[in-house]
Amino acid sequence: MLNFCTLIVLNELENYMFMKKRIDSRILKFMYYVCCLFVVACQSMLLVTYLMYHTPLEKVMATVLAVVAWQVLYEDFFKRKILPSFVLAPPAKEKEI
């Protein structure tokens, strides 16, 4: 679950991490830093649980399951708009400079 959450957050922050979009407001900057802190916390917890509590097979299977779930649900299902239009919010138009 920690891997899956990290993948979702990193995918959402991708535009801001590579400076494709600029963060102008203080609230967005604060939320960006909170999300970055969340990713660091998730990876720290993941490292501790992997080192202390799981066998190598469990580690590999959990990571593969998280990546496959992220790919199927997030990349394929939500971004291709398979859902009816009333379920998804309309896409936001980007500002032209």
C-alpha cells in the first residue's frame, strides 16, 4: 500500500517536480512540500517494514502488486476516461502564455 500511495503522489507531482508547471501560490507550495514529506515518510516506513518484518518473496510480490495496481487503475483506467463523464470532473484548461 505504501508503494501504491507513493506512485500516485509522485505521478501527480510530476509536472511540478520537473518544472513543467510553476507553483505561484503559497498554499500550493505548502501542499507540494506536504506531499514531498508524505513520500519521504512512506518510503521510510517501507524501508523499516521491509527490513524488519517481511520475507524476500513478500517484498517482491508486494512491490509487483503495487506497480501493477497503479498501472491498471491509475494510468489505464482513470487517465483514459473509461468511466462515464459524470463520474470524472471535466478536464481543466491550461492557461496559454
